[in-house]
Amino acid sequence: MKNLIAATYAPMLENGDLNLDIIPSYALFLKSNLIEGAFVNGSTGDFVSLSTVERKKLITAWAKAKPNNFFLTNHVGHTNINEAKELAAHSKDLVDAICVLPPYYFKPKTIESLLHYCSEIALSAPNTPFYYYHIPVLTGAEFSMIDFMKLAVEQIPNFSGIKYSQYNPTDFGKCLHFDQGSKNILFGVDEQLVDSLPLGATGWVGSTYNHLAPLYYQIISNFRNGEIREAKRLQQKAVFFVKTLDKLNGFNGAGKSFMRLFGLDMGPSRYPHKTMSNEQLTLALQMMQSKELTTCFNSSFSEKHLH
């Protein structure tokens, strides 16, 4: 996985059921905006509010709709290890990789405990690349990832990399260069993408790539051309986007609602996230226009979609 990978939303109908019919259009929308893959059933996709059956239905629909040369990853982590193993086994013929975050209620207390959990799940899809999902702000599993990697390569034959959703430049850099860069380390903090570039990042997974891919590709291009100040200036536009939606409604629900402006109605958010009204979206747009942000959105963006 390289370049931008979108953490996808779980589309729903007004009654709260999954809206699987929209996924082919969603996949083509991402592909048309140079997004190189989808990370399904993750934090952005409200996996904690979905049943195992719903998560299976979502990844099956994505597998059917996947465009050519598009990397599909399924997050299969669960507080119940048997459910996680079931999701992994179900995914093995559908996806390019699986990914797991650790149990987040009763948490693993040692790296050895975490490795046991990961190993058991990886064995359920032994021929599918396995990624660990490091997001300690939500899971509380605050371990050194370079220490984890040193053990994972010995204990998990299909270990392929990490979705690294924390800004820890020292540890992240060590992971990137571990074993001459043989593993795929994906940066997962959208608001700090520009800070991952000096460290050598080449792949990113995030929710705002659903909305702002042109902006992020411009950040990457400016940085690589030595235009560091401009890259950092553009990064602040992405930060403003996140802060604006978070202030108005809470980012998870607001980001999902914002997809209506691209002609993709993802439907309501499940509790505790909130769905934005058209009036709230109009207010958000007015705030973003003041920062000249509307020119940075993915293609097919139009305020007409609110009417």
C-alpha cells in the first residue's frame, strides 16, 4: 500500500440498515480521485457499532465493487478474539490484506499478550498479508512499535506492516527503516501528514482522504519539490477542515455527513456519532470558504447536492 488510502464510511439507509448499493459508486469516486485503496471497517467506518454480520456484508460488497489496481484492506479486530478470527477467515479470499487493533476494554498488558492475540487472528488467514493497527489514543495499548515489530517478524509469518495512527516520530521512523524497510508502515494521522514526509513515509491511511485528496497530493508534491513552507501552509487547511467539522458536530459523524456534498449520501451515523443537517453543512461550508478550502475538495463536490 502506497500513497493515499481512504478509511471508508459505513453507508446506511435512513432506517439504519446498511446501504450496500452505494458501494460501487463510492469505490469509483475514490478511484477517480487517485485514492489507491480502501481501509474498510475501521474507526472511520464505525466498526464498534456494527455487528459481525454487518462487517462481513460490508467487506463482501467492497470486494465485489473493487476497481482494478485498488488495494482493499479489512479491519477485523474485535474485543472477542473468536469474532476477530471469524472475520479474518471470512476475509481471506476477498481482500488484499487484513488489519487488527487490539482489544480496547480489557487491554493487553504486555507485548507478548498482544502478539498472542495478533498471531491467533493472523493464523485464520495465513496467506493474507497481516497488518497491526496502532491507535493508542483509542485502544490504550501504548507499546513501542519497533519492539513489537522485532517480535512480530518471528512469530507472525504473514506480518506485513503497521497502520501507525500516532505521531511518535522516533518510533515511527525506526519502524519505517526496520529490516531495510521491508515492512509497509502507513502513517495514520491526517492532520500531520506533512510531518511524516521528512521521516520517509510513502503511504497514508485516513478519513479525510475521502474529501481532500487533491490537497494532500499537493502537500506531498510541494514537500518533494522543496517547497516546505507551502506544504505546511496547505496542511493547515486540512487541520481547519477537521477542526471545523469537529466543532460543529463531532468529526466522525460530520465527516460522514459531508460526503453528501460529493453526491454520496452515506446516511445517518450510529450512536454516539451525530448526523449533520443540511443547515449545519451550509454553515461549515461558509466557514471553509473563508479559508479558500472549497477549491481543495475531491472531484464532484457541489453545494447543489444539499438541495
